[in-house]
Amino acid sequence: MNILLLGYGKMGKTIEQIALERGHQIAGRIDADNHADLANLEPDDVDVVIEFSSPDSAVENITYCLERGWPVVCGTTGWLSHRAEIEALCRDNKGAFFYASNYSIGVNLFFRLNKTLAQFMRNYPSYHVSMTEIHHTEKKDAPSGTAITLAEGVLERLPNKHRWVNNEAGRDPIPVGDDAIEIESLREGNVPGTHTVRYESEVDRIEITHVAHNRLGFAMGAVVAAEWLVGKEGIFGMDDLLGNA
């Protein structure tokens, strides 16, 4: 396949490495410094786009690509207030759009474990649920998209929780009511991503944690999603790729 990389930071470079190892070609490497070069690509130059840019540019990037007829695999987080319009554009253009907050197979198994644990805990309201996410200092959005997905999974299963509240280290804390899940966001060094969901009572604590050692798992999942998406029409996510079991 000819893959267009939109966003060529650390993640984009890791995706490139894996794509080349799997026998694909790179149709272009676009970031903030050469964004104008995007207009030089013809529709037939690109089989699929992998978009890992920034929250500020993601919507414009995805819109441009869908209007050109290019399937898009997006891993940028922090833009989801515009998700409905992007999905409508995809349908109107009979395009293909794949979004995940995290492309790691391990993280997606963790998502399922998180929902299962929340289902068990719904009958034990004495346990207070909260989360912590830790990422590298260059990450621009907080909480992480992965943390939001985890929180949404808990909200689906716990009837007494209706929202999440984010508290970032170094900022004045936001009060957390009984109906909310607190997500604590920490930014440290070069951490690829650590997510913990905890249930704590007066007598004990239950925790599940996923620790990413590097970016390879995220990048591999994005490339596999791109391979899977070509030739399809519609809106997809990791459950479609992995199966809904």
C-alpha cells in the first residue's frame, strides 16, 4: 500500500518504520512544517492515510482526506467534539474512517477487562472508583484519549456514575462529586503511557494497570488497521478489527 503519514513526530516515525518493514511504501510525510505539500498529492498517490497529528489540526486533516476519497486511520485525540461532523462527512462521501483512542492490542484487551471489572463492582457501592494516567511531557491533551475510553467503559457499567472530571498535576483541583469519576493526569519524562483504574474502600483497594514500554504496540496496531481498512466503506474502530468478543 501507499501510506500517507499525517503527523511525523515520534509516533509517525515509528509507524513509518513498521510500515516499511511490512512491505508498504510511504506516499508522503506531512507535518506542520510542510503542510502545504499535502496539496501536491493526487488522489491515486495514496491508498490510505494514517493520521497522528495534533488536536488543533486533526479535523482539517481528516476532512481534506475524506473529501479526496482517501481512507483515514486516525489516532489523534483531543478533537472528538467534532466527531459527529466527521462521521457525517464520511457517510456523505461513502468513505472509510477508522478511529481509536489507542491502537495497542494490549490496551484494547485492557479496555475489555476494565468493563468486566466495572460490571463486577456495580453491586459494591462502598468502593470509590478513580483513575490515573501518566504520559510524556510533550503530550498536548489531558486526559488522554485512552483514559477517556476507560472512563466511558466504567460509566456504561456503574449506574451511580454519570460523568468524569479531570485533574491535572500542578493545577487547582476540580471538586469531584459522588456521581463522577476522577481522572488524575500526570506528565513525566518520556513515559509512553501508563493507565490505572482503582476501586478503593475503607478496607482495601483493587487496581488494574496497563503500562506501555514503548510506542511499537501503538504503531503496529495503526498499520494493521490501515491494512484492514483499505477497500471498506463506513466508520470503524478496534472492536471491528479485533472482533466484538
